[in-house]
Amino acid sequence: MTTTPATPPTYYACPAQSFRAEFGVCRGEAISSLDHLHLGDVYQVKLGAEWSPVTSCNSACDAFSMELAANLPCEELTTLAHLIFMTTTGRRADVYAAMSQGQLYLVSETTLQMGSEYVLIDSQARDAPFAPVVVPSPMVPAHAAYAQPAHTVPVRLRVNG
């Protein structure tokens, strides 16, 4: 009896910028961070959103790998949260919010349908292996909005009278 190697389940990833709030706190805005996702808000996939196949790295879906090109290494997506959406028709959609190189992706077993409205009903954050840190930029000297050219000399007029 021969056994075939188990293939990891295939998921689909889409940049979160292709997912926007239709009704709610961030209405009309594209999703760029987890702070833009609010329970009870209604979201919709933009027309022309591109879904790429990704592979789960483990059964807990803590990370995914995405092939960019044949001559490039796989890009690893780190899962930040497990999101549960419900469509207006009552269908459940489990989505993972994953981050790679500063860009947020939505990862799902099936592609979310364009034109369908998705209500966020639950959000479970995961412990990320990294913590974002705000790094201050170096001080830049302030410049006047209008600087006097170096080749001009100020002139004072005296009016007699």
C-alpha cells in the first residue's frame, strides 16, 4: 500500500487595501492596519481585487508562504489575527489577517466574493513573534517657507517730508 504525501491546504491571500469599510467607523477607507477593523462594521471587496494562492506553514495557521516568482524565495506571511465575518445571507467566512514586509494581507480558504457584504463579528488577536516599534526620525532643521536669496541686499528707503 502506497501513501501519497499530504499536501498542505491551499489558501488565498489578498492585500487588505482591496478590502474597504462600506458602513461603520472607517466608512469608505481601505484597510491598512488591524486598527481599521471594527466589530459590527460592514466590509466589501473592491472590484478587481487580486487573490494569490498561499500555503499554510502549519496546522495552526500561524504563518503562510506565498510564491512571488520562480526565481525569488517564498514570502512569509505572519498571522496577526483570526477574523470571523458573516455575510448578509448568513454565510460564515474565516479570514486571517497576516503581515509581510509592512503590508497587511487577508488570507482565507476561499476568495471573498466581490459585491457581497461582510460583517465583522469576531476578532481574535494572536501573539506576533515581533512587536512593532515607533522609531523617531532624526531632527530636521526647520526652514522658512520663503528664504531670501543670498545674492540680494536689503534696501531701506528713507522718505523726507
